[in-house]
Amino acid sequence: MIIIDPHPFVFKQVKAMLKELCDKPKYEKVIVVLGYNVMPCSESLKLKEKHPGYKLVVYNLEQLYVGSPWVNSNTRAWFYRADEIWDYNMENIKFFSDTLGYRASYHPIKWVESLKTIEKVNPEDMLYDVLFYGEETPRRNKLIGSMRFAHREWAIITATGVTGPALDYLIAHSKIILNIHAFPQYQCQEIVRMFYPLINGKCIVSEPSKNDNYAGDSVVYSSYDNMIETVKGLLADGKWINVASEASDRFRRHTTKQ
């Protein structure tokens, strides 16, 4: 398998997952493109010319919906030229079929041993109570701002555009990681972001999703309006430690069933 990834760190974990799960003869002549949405569609033709006889696969890792910035003439050209489209999310697969007219196959995000790479930090050595990393949106900023105002004693950190070893450090030294939907009208589970810290035994508090649950019982679910209270309860008496200690095994068992 040849994996094409234009980002040095953004999809590093997905790349590692594919290498472990797809180390099989049937994937020997397959090119999997990650981050296709930021690459010109002309690259698809170049890949086919460079690797004749290989199957070109687009692995979509974005959330797709009407009005999504990732549904445009460039990405549609990628879909058209791909021999196969893979997706991690059943809602996306339905969108591909019903709205875009393409068949996408389900390739879920899974637990893999090779991603247990984040440093283990003793609870008493944690630097941050709460971490959120990812794109800032008004909805996310409002909740985090309210959390900071209500609990000035908590060490809350946000990280946008942070990747690689710097992000690993923040994850390792944070008690609780938040997963907040970017927009109220589209609420698919952000498992592509969550699976790496879950594999490494971190406590994640996540909003529930409308029609999907790819993390099973490995995360703590909380509504948007109740998330501050949920975090408060986990920080009290170190309850987050028990959640973190079981997260990796729970996620492994859940993804084994998929």
C-alpha cells in the first residue's frame, strides 16, 4: 500500500493505523490518498500515471454535508477519478450516495497497538485540567469561555493548529480532553480526532452525536449545556483517573466489533 498524505502531522495517526491494519497482500497495489481535499485534483492523474495497475482510493476523513467547504469542483473531480472511496462515517456514506451519487465503502477508525505512543504521565504531574484542540468556532469558544469564567481555578488550555510532538505533550499532560461539535446543525462524532488519545488511555468528555457512535463506551458523554458540570464531577476526587484507565481497553473492544 502506498499512502499519500499532504500533511506532515494532521493524518499521521490514520496513516499509522492503515499501515498496521492493511499489511495484507490484497492491499499491495493500492494507493490511498488522505487529505485529498487540499490537493489539486490533477494529482490523481499523476498518481495513476506514476503507478500503473494500482487502485486509487480516496479516504475521506472530513464531515460532509450540504454547504460543506469540502464539497466543491476539486473534490468532486477526486471522487470521479478514484477507483474506490473509503469513509469512516456512515452519515458521510449516505451523503455520498444520496447527494453526490457515489458509492463509498465503510472503513472505520480502529484501535491499533502501534499508536500507543503518548508518554504516560502520573496524575499528580498533570499540568492541565482541561484541553481542547482543533478548529475554533463561535460555538466551541462560547462553551470554553463559560467554563473558564465559571472555574477560574481550572487550568484550561486550547490548541488550534498544534500538531506533532507539541500536541502529544499537551495530550499527555491533560486530565480531560473535550470534544465539542463545531456547529449545532451538524453533529457527527469526531472520531478521527478522538481515537489517538483514546488509544493512549485519556479521559475524553464528548457531546453525543445524532446518528453515530464510533467510540462506544470509551468516552464520557455530556450535552453541550451540561458539559461544565460533567467536567466538574470528573475532576472531583480524581474520577477522571478511573475513566482514563479504562478508555483504551474499552475503545479496543468496541472497534474489534466493527
